[in-house]
Amino acid sequence: NPETPTNQNPSTSSSDFPSQSSTLTVPTLTPVANTPADNYLVEVSTSSVNSISYINHLNVLVIFYGNQFNSIVQTIKRHDLKIRSLFEKEEQLMMAINLAQKNLTSMKNIRAEKFNSEITNLKNTLSKQREEHEQLQLYIRSYGENLSKELLDISKVKAQIIEANFNEVCKKIRESDPDPSISNTTERFKIPLQQFKGNLIVHTEPLETIPAFFQNEMLQIVDTINVYTKKALALISRDSVYKRQLDPLTEKLADYLSKSKDYQKLNKLDIDALKKQCASLTKERRNLAKEMERQSETLCDNLDSLKEIVIAASTERFLDAIENIKYSYQDKF
């Protein structure tokens, strides 16, 4: 099953992130208050495409790209919520620090004597808050580094499963029989039209291009289905014409040949003419079958080329997102 590798996507628990550094204190976070549901809105509509014969196997790639779209959207949502929580925590700490500093300044300004216990206690509280804030900043930086590593791992897995799915589709196409005389029933497949309209923070916004990439790649497969279905239907239509011409001739020839030898001798010219017509039409149908087989091979060759292009483009999208995410964290601190 070409979908099996999709389960290998690296997944990092929000409570474990980042787990590599034993010197960092993992902050206690609360869910971000009042996060609008449409922060992670996916607009979904459906279309459809007609397909036939060996081209039906391309629907595997349509489903695959739809699954990849949904998978990366969930990854984006998971990290966006976590990072929002981190920065909300950081904002709360800064507000507490600023308030403590303001109160300390006021308390110091109204006394000339040595700091009393109230000031000392507030100084200790401020020191702990500053330390917690420093640890949180280190944790946020580390989270950004780990997010980049996770995305790089996901990128590598995506490349593997793109290759696996394309290879599986080509294998099924080559194993199919693209004879127009037996492949004359169209199938209709649903096409999910999805658009991610996330209201993301700057640190996850670069990931927004990846769902769009998978959706656009799916639409390219739909275009391929349309092109090759049109070619196949043209051959199937011509084969049907030849079949309608051949069937009565074959039936008439069979009738002649069922008669006695003397009868066949008397009608030899007619029988020879029928045999010639049947042979000619049969040859035309075989040529159509060979042409349809050539088209299926051309499709596989095109898919092999497209596979490399898609892998490179997918990797490029992830690396671009990683670069921009790293920059967003450097810009923050």
C-alpha cells in the first residue's frame, strides 16, 4: 500500500519539545485564550473527473495529495498553538516583570533608609521572574531549532512517500491491460478542492505554502487524467466503430463456414472477401491496442520524470519554510 509510509511522519509531543536539552526548564503553559477557530480554516469544495482504463490508477495520487494536505495542516496547527502559548507566556512574564520593576522603583523612591523586607521580597520575586523569562527565551529558541529539525525530517519522509506512491502507480499501470476493446467503461472520481486560510503567527506562517503546494500538485495530476482520458476515449471510440463493422462480417463468415464443403466451394469468392475484411479490421483493432499500450508507457515515463520534479519541489518548499522560520526566531530575540 503506497499510503503506508505516510504514517512515518515525525511527530513531536508539545510537552516534550524540546527534549534534547536537559538544562532548560519546560514552561508550564495554558491553552491560548480565545484562539479563533478560523485561524486554521480549510475551505473545502469538491469537483470530479472522469477516467478510464489504466488512467484510473492515477486516482491513487489524487487521494495521496489530499492526505498530505491534511497532514501538514495538522502539523501547522499543532505548532502554531504551541508557539502562541509560548509567546503568550512570555508576554505575561514581561508584564509581571515590568509591574514589579515599577513597584520597586516607587517603593525605593519613598524611603531613604535601607531596603525593608517588603522591598527585599519583591526584589527576590523579580529576580525569579527574570530568571524564568530568560529560561523561557532559551526554551523558545530551542523550540524553534527543534521545529526546524522536525520539518527537515518530515521533508525527507515526504520525499520517500512521494517516490513510493509514484512508483506504485506506475507499477499498477504497467500491470494493467490497456486494450481499448476491454477498457470501455469510465469511472468518476471526486476531487477535493482544499484551500488553507490560516491566520498564523509569523513563526509558522512560512509553512502555509506547503499545503498549497500539495493541492497544486494534485490539480496537475487531475490535468494529466483529463489529457490521457481524452486520448484513451478517442482510441476506444475508433475501436467501437471497427467492432461494429467486424461483428456482422464475423457472423456472416461463421455462417458460411458452418455449411458443407460443397457450399463453401460455390461461395469461395465471398468467403475469401469476408476473410480479408475481417483480417483488415482485426489488424486495425490490434494497432489501436498497441497505440493505447504506447500511451500508457508514455504516461509512466512522464510520471517518472514528474516524480523527480515533485520531490525536488517538495524539498525546496520545506527548506524555504525552515529558512524563514529560523529567521523569524532570530528576529524575535
